[in-house]
Amino acid sequence: MYKPISVKPLPEYRLWLEYSDGISGEVDLSHLAGKGVFSYWDDYANFEKVYIGESREIAWSDKIDLCPDALYMKIVGKSAEELFEDVNMESAYA
């Protein structure tokens, strides 16, 4: 998957992200604000502390991060099956 190379906080709990393939766009995270661990964002200054972590996750602290692949799919408006057509999506049972 493509890696995030830039992230910027925007008003109203939105992020602007840019990925290594040149794709960029906004993601609205307002539906998460104030819920569970995301109550950390109740102080909006905490939301503005967003950064790209060591594993390329989109993070706000060592306890709050989001999957960059999921955010990429939101930006491009595609599902995992559409992005990874060559991958066999069979269920695995352990």
C-alpha cells in the first residue's frame, strides 16, 4: 500500500493527507470526536498534534492512531477489494 508522506490538521476534525503515489485529499474524522479514546480531541489543540508515526500510522499519541490504508481508501473512494484486485480475499480460519 502507499505510504502517507504528509498530514495536516484542518478545521472541524478533518485531515489533509498526501501519499507516496501522489494521491492527496481530505478525510472527515468528526464522527470519532468525543468518543472513547478520541475524547482526547475534546481539547482541539490535541487534534492538531497529528503526525505520521514510525510505522506510517496517522497518530496523535502513543495510544491513538489510525490505519493509513483505511484513510487512503476513504480519499480514493474505493474498497480493499477494488484496490487489491490481485489479492485473494478468502477468509482464513485459525
